[in-house]
Amino acid sequence: MLILAFIGQSPAVFAQQEFVLKGVLFQKQNAQRVSDALIFNLKKKITVASNDLGAFSIKASVGDTLKVFKKDYTEYIFTVVDEKDVMLQLSPVIQLSEVRVVGQTKKQELEEALRQYRGQGSIYNGKPPALSMVTNPITGLYELFGKTPRQAKHFQEFAKNEIEQTNVDKRFNKALVQQVTDLKEEQIQPFMDSYRPSFDQLSAWNDYDLINYVKKSAQGFKEGKGLPPLKKLY
């Protein structure tokens, strides 16, 4: 009876066993291989990238959900049903013709404010070139010591920081942290505040670098190791 009971349960047990799933990514329209795509195992919180031939290998179990992502391609989600190799076709995002949008982005609003400073007599936004003291000494002195140029310089620094932080928010966000870590809801914001990368760091990272940073940092956060001080953004 015990043997029969074990045999009856074995398929369910084996279905949960981990194995290495292999696959190849193709572009749907022309069967071209898709390299440098990111493949997430949402259950196991594992991420890999496809190689130059579009091939990848990732640890998985039957029933796991995998998500494939690459810029300019439609996101692809599928469920692992067995251990057989998979061939996945990604659809390129259709590029729509440019549409004029009424209104201004934050960057446009900041640039407009700087133009207004110029209209008040601040030509160089408080940062006159060295030769301006020779070619136009009155303007150069005004830019160095005038009230409006000082305000323009301060605002220019503020605007630069605001634009950089907006770009950080686009990549380092709650959705990413939820996707690649197992942090609880109440842990996510404290983690993001403590481990927020700088604009310069993000500029040097591709998506795979960012995901590795988030995963390693989340592990350190859970263990209470090496929490960096909160950064003062401005």
C-alpha cells in the first residue's frame, strides 16, 4: 500500500523538480535570432540573457512562468509545461508616426524657464566663458555678480538634477523591484530609498547590470548588511 501511494504521488513530486530549460529566441517576421533579451523566471526570481545566437538556458520547473523582455519588442510571457527545448518568436514593436502632443514635458518646462532668465539679461545662465571678460567685460561682470545670473545658475543646476532624477525613476522603480526580488510590499520603498543608484551609475548600466544590482542589493537589504546612507538629491 505504501509503495502504491508513493507511485501515485510521484508525478506531482517530479513535476516540481528543477531542471535547465533551453531555448532560442527568434524575430517573428523574419526568423532572425534575438540576442541580449532578458528572460525572467517570475517564480524563482532568476534572470538570464540570450546570447549572440539568441540562445538561453535558465533553471525552471514545470508550472513556472517566464517573461521575455527586450527593448523595441513586445513582452512575451509563457508557462513551462515540460523539459523540452523551446523556440520563442518575439514581435517587434510597431513604430507609429510621430504625433504632436499638446503640453510640455518637465524637461521642456525647465528649458522654458531658462529661456525666461535669458530674457531678463542673463545670457550665459550665470556661467560666462572666460573670454567674455575680455570681449565683453560688462556682460562678463554682470554674469558673475548680478542677481539674475546667480538665480539662473542655481536654477540650471536644479533643472539638471531634476531631469537626471526623472531618468533614474524611469528605470529604477517599484515595478522592477517587485519583478526581480521577493521583498515584501512594506520593504520596497525603504529599499528603494536606501539603494537608489545615481544618474551616472545608471548611465553606465544596461538592463542586465541594473537587474543584478537590484537583486544583490535586495539580498543585502534583507540581511541588514551595508545599508548606504540616504542620498540627498538636491
